[in-house]
Amino acid sequence: MDIDKRLQEAVQSYWDARSKNKEKQVQSGKIDAGTRGEVTGGTQMGALEVLVADILCDAGLKKLDIRTRTALELPGYFRATKKWDLMVVSEGQLVLSMEFKSQAGKSIGNNVNNRSEEAVGSAKDIWTAFREGRFGKSPTPFLGYFFLLEDRDKVKIPVGNKEPYFPVDPVFRGEAKKTKKGAEKYQGVSYSKRYELLCRRLVLERLYSSACFLMATNHKSTTITQPADDLNFQRFVAALRGHVVTFLGSQKK
């Protein structure tokens, strides 16, 4: 399997699906505000999910054990169930569960915190449910987080922080510049850097087994960039394959 080629095609499919969803909204005469019309169809990440499913099959899992469309609910602890984007249940055991998230359009500033809260909350919920025995005798599952961010100028410029009482974590402060009065003022880090930090810290804090962070331009021929080596797709795939090999090996004993 040519993974790089498949990844390119899957990301291009993401943009194509958003465009088609928007066209359907226009044709029906029901146009959602902002870029909501582009995502209402709910299938824009489908090709990326299929790519990961194929990678899992190639690693040795049965195709029938991999879910990407239906029957994706798993029990939680703080809520009854949560629907994941991709999951694997084999021989009655939870092997893997994944989230596929993206951010595109002009309203990125309104969604960074929401995405962060959602990612942390979902992970905390499923790990607590696992601790409480909701998944039977399943071994420790693999929890994956995939994030795709639109590569545009707005996501790369520094974003200031409001700190009325206490200073933020230094990693979010960015570079300091001198004001006209000689004082130092921190610019903050960009939205793309914030998402990169989110993905990295989700793994560092063991909320997710592995995370992938990609950026891609929204063009007829999209360009993919991978800002961080520790969050690139190749490393993510290696982690997926490693988990599958470990799981399959445990079933032979």
C-alpha cells in the first residue's frame, strides 16, 4: 500500500466532500451560516477513516471487526454512551477506538477551546469506563486522535492571550517584543501551534495512545504539511500497526 499517495487522496476527498455538501445546501435552498453547510453532510472525513481501516486490515485485523459507519457507540462513565469515528472489536474485546477531527474556515478562534475540551473529555470518559470494567476482559485498548487543520495564513499568525489574574503556561505565550515604552509584551502562539501542542500533550498525558496532526491547503490539488515529526502520519501508522501486532500476538497464547 502506498500510504503517502492514499493520504494525499484522502485529504483531497475531505475538501471535495465539504464542497459537495455546500453545493447540496445551495441547491436545496437551505444554506447554513458560515461554513456549517460544508460539514452538514457528515461524510467529509470518510476517506481518511477508510484509509486507517485499510491499514488495520493490512496489519492483520479482520475487516468485519473494523467499524467506520454504524454501531460505533461505546459505554462511558460520565455519560451512557459516546459515538466514536472508528473502532475495532475483535473476539468480544475492544481493540481500538479513534477520533477524526478537523478545523477549516474563518471561525477557527471560536473552536480551539471546544476541540480541546472535547478531546480531553472523551478520553477521560472512556478510560474511566475501562477502569470500571465496562469493556469486560478487553486488554488496554489503543486510543487514537487524528486532527486535520486547514493550512491558511490566519492559523499561522500569533494570537494574544488574556491574562487578567494569572499568567498562562509559557508555551502559549510565544515570543516577547518590546513596546514603545520598553516593556515586554508576549504575542502568543498561533492557532496551528495551539493544535500541535494539544495533540502532543494528549499523548504526553496518556489520554491518547498516539495522535496525528496534519495541515492541508484547500485547493483542487491540496498540499499536505506535517509540522511536527512526533505527530506525523507515518509515526501514527507505526503505532497503530504495533498495537495490532501486540493484540494479535496475545490472542495466540
